[in-house]
Amino acid sequence: MAKPTDKAELGINTTLTHAGNDPRDFHGFVNPPVVHASTVLFPDAKTMASNKQKYTYGTHGTPTTDALAAAINALEGSAGTMIVPSGLAAVTIPLLAFLKPGDHLLVVDSIYFPTRRFCNTMLSDLGVETTYYDPAVGAGIEALMKPNTKVVFTESPGSNTYEIQDIPAISEIAHKHGAVVMMDNTWATPLYFKALDFGVDITINAATKYTSGHSDVLLGLVSATAEHWKTLLTAQTNLGVCANSDDCYLVLRGLRTMGVRLSHHQHAALGLAKDLQGKAGVAKVLHPALPDFPGHDLWKRDFKGSSGLFSIVLDGGDKDHWVAKAHAFLDALQIFGLGYSWGGFESLAVLVSLKDRTIIPPPSEGPVIRLQIGLEDREDLMDDIERGLAAANAVS
Ligand SMILES: *Cc1c(COP(=O)(O)O)cnc(C)c1O
């Protein structure tokens, strides 16, 4: 029988279950071994000199890291996947790989804040100029392209406010001008948006979030088309940034259940988002799968699903009360934890700052609370949010 992953037409959960390692490579054990490695031995001097042995040193990969990379390539349809120690490293290393002094970079304004920080500090110091663009730009990005624009960096939906970008339109213009398109696809994951099929050249996934799924590991994945894979791999080799087998094992373990987890996250989050529309104290719900959300048509055209992260805008009233209302909401929560990151099994809430935005104004109605909907029962989460809203509404 052929390995199930050899067939392209398999369903996503079958791929998630079987991609990566072949149990027959390791005596039939279902999971790959966790190989701890720096040194790899060679049988003789000739083999050592030949550079032909599959594994040569721990920084270049192990059977465990390879199993994860192969599984991700099967999901993304990519030629290669680079594994790095965090989601942020999965953003910064491709930028370093494809940019040099004198280059120009376009970055969406609704970007994950640490990506902006990297562009405005280290890339700026290296002589790379960044221009931020409106997430609704679409083909209008052509007006922003300069002769030295080498990379267009997208993130869709945008961080915390979920603006949807027209990725095919942006990619087409970028390619016409010889620029590489990168996308931070952490929110949708390759399950709900297969970025390389939409013109993206390099797709980034903070595996810390849904892929690992258990809030206990940090990891970043960068997957590239054949045309761009070598540049990425060369940069990783030059920088010496690699991930360890223990973390890769945990992420591969998380990957097996990612489909069923995401399905739960999706239904619970969308159900809550719908129920929260029009509730006393909620000015707006920011979720791209809601029909009246501004980017909804694009989301519907391109995405196969929505994940478990969305935001609510509280009825802020007088601006002087925004922080007090937001804090009252957060402090009244009993099930949602107050903490950063998302994609784990447990629900989280955070007051987000949108002060870094330079093009798109933050919502004017009130403070923005980001909710990560975990695997708890939805009714319990709704009760918790109602507790938060009651506390916020009591602040005047
Ligand atoms: C969390 C996150 C990252 C970074 O991941 P870490 O593993 O926490 O460094 C990158 N991009 C987006 C959109 C994220 O939400």
C-alpha cells in the first residue's frame, strides 16, 4: 500500500494525521524519534569529504525536524519549510534573507506590532526603507511600488482588527514589479488559507499558536515556493538559527489534532461573535466571517474557514473612561485568562493597543478587547463575557 500522503486528493484531516514521517522508517513506531543532536558521525573519511550524507550536523536538521518540515510542506504545497525558534523569527529571517541596504519594503499597516518594530529599528538601521500601506489597498498597491521595492509583506486578516487583504491582486502587482510577496498567515493557518495558491511566495506561520495548540511551546515556520526556497535556506544556514527536536516533536504532535481543534475554535468563536453583536456594551464585533464586516466578501472568496481569534469594541463613552472600562471587563472574567499569545486550548482576553497604526485609524467607539476562544464550552464563555460586559457597563 502506498503511503496515504502520496495522494493529492486526500482530505485535510487525513493529511494532518499521516503527513511527515513514515512509521516504517523507524520500526513501525507511529511517531518519529526525538533525535537530540549536534554531532553526526560519518562511516569513513571519503563519505565525510563527499558532503553526500543525509545528516551532517544538528544545525542542519534531524529526522524529527525533517518530519515536521515534510508535514508542513504537504499542507502548504511548498518546496521547503524553514523551522525557527519563534513566530517572530519566522518573520524577521525571511526579511533579512531578501532585503539589503538601499532596498524598499511595503508592509501592511494592520501588521503584528513586533514585525513593525523590527522594520522600524533593525531594518531601518540596515538601510532598508519601509512604507506602510492600507490593508484595503488591493491593486492600488501599484502606486506605492518603487524601482527598489523588493518585498511586499502582507498579513491577512490584520492583527487585532482583522482587515482582509486582496492577496491575489497584491501578488500580481508585486510580481509584475519583481518583488517577493510574504504573508504572515498565522490566523488562518494553511487549513483555512493556503497562501501559496493565492500568489504568495513565502508564507509564515507562528506554530506557537494553533499548530502547537497547547500554550507550551514557541516555534516558527516559513514555507516557500521552489523559486524562493534556496535563498531562505541559505540565510538560515548563514545565521545559524535552528529549532530543536523536542519543540518540533511537540508541534508535530499538535498538528495531528489541529483540524478538529480549529473546527471547534471556528464554531465557538463565530457563534460567540454573532451573539455579541448588538449586546449592551458592545459597540462592534470585529470578525471577518460576520457578513457585515467590511472585508467579508474577500474573506468569503478566498478563505476556507475562520479561526478562534476576534475582537470586540466596547461602548467606550467618554474617552477618559476607556481604560477603566476595559480593565473592569478584563478583571471580571473568571474563565478567560489575561495573557498574550493565542491558539492554545484555553480562552484568553487582552486589551489591545492600536497606537502604532499610521494609516488606518483605530475604532472610534471605544477600547478594543481581543478574545481568543479556547476549547471550553461556549455557554460558559458567554456567561464569562456577560460578566465582563456588566462590569464595564457599570463604569461611568
Ligand atoms: C504571535 C504572532 C507571531 C509571533 O509568534 P511568537 O512565536 O509568539 O514569536 C507572529 N505573527 C502573528 C500574527 C502572531 O500573532
